[in-house]
Amino acid sequence: MTFRETITDLFDPTSLVGALTYGLILLVLAVAGARLVRAVAVHSKAHLSDHIALNFVTQFLRLFVFVVAFIIYCHLIPSLRTLGTTLLAGAGVVSIIIGLAAQNALGNLIAGFSLVLYRPFRVGDEVQISLTTGTLSGTVHALSLGYTVLRDAAGRRIVVPNSLMSSTALVLTESHPKK
């Protein structure tokens, strides 16, 4: 076997050696991409005050890098193309099922993401929420992507879903006046 044939076989996606070569190359690229995302996030932490949104976006992007690498691999290797197509179709069906099953959780997550992004209130602000049973007032103690934690006048901890906070909360006093 000549050197040229060896190199050709090494990058032939129809051979086992070629499939393993492409798998190794894409794995190295995915790990490098995930590390790059993490490095940018670590560098950005020093400049950003909101670490919750940064951690969420970082984890999402790192997972996205590996999923894209796997999809590219499935489409590069001829014997896996049908598997790749089937996986994509199956992922679409599974995402619909999960979306319907976790409607409230996903609604809270999206509402939390918009609260973190748009900042209608911050930690320390006093807010009032309109409920069917009356109004609830408290000071924002913590804000996560799923829930907002309030402290009422008696010091009780109140956990409110972000979908409710984004649709009914009214800021009474701000602890950080806008400049």
C-alpha cells in the first residue's frame, strides 16, 4: 500500500478508518468549540453583573456545539446519513412532546429569560402582584430563570413563577434608581 493510498483511505468516509478519522476530527473541533464558548463566558463574567443568564446561555451553546458536530458527522458518513435524518425527524417529534408536557416549565423559563434580559425589576425592588385572591407585595430577593423569590413584610419567603411575574408584577419602589 502506497502513501497516497493510505492517505486516501484515511479520509474516505465509506471506510472504517475514514469514519473514525472524521469522528476524531469533529470531536476535537467540538471540544475546542465548547472550550472557546466557556473561555468567552469566563472572560465576560468580569464585565457582566448578571451571571444567571450568562451561565444559561453558555451551557446551551456548549450543548449546541456538540449536537451540531454530531449532525455533521452523521451526514458525512454515508452509512449514517439515514440515521442522521431519522434522528433529526425523531428530535422534532420528541421536542413537540416535551414542549407540550412541559408547557408551564418552558413558559416560566422563557419568561425568566425575558425578565433577566429586559430587567423590569431588580433584586431589592419592591413589587406588587395582582392575584385573583388579592394583591401580594414583597421585595425581590432573588431572580432565577424559572422563579422569582420575594420576601414579604413578615420576612416570609415567597416563590413566584416567572410567567406570573412577567405578566402581573408592578414595581412599587426601585432600590437601584436608573441613571
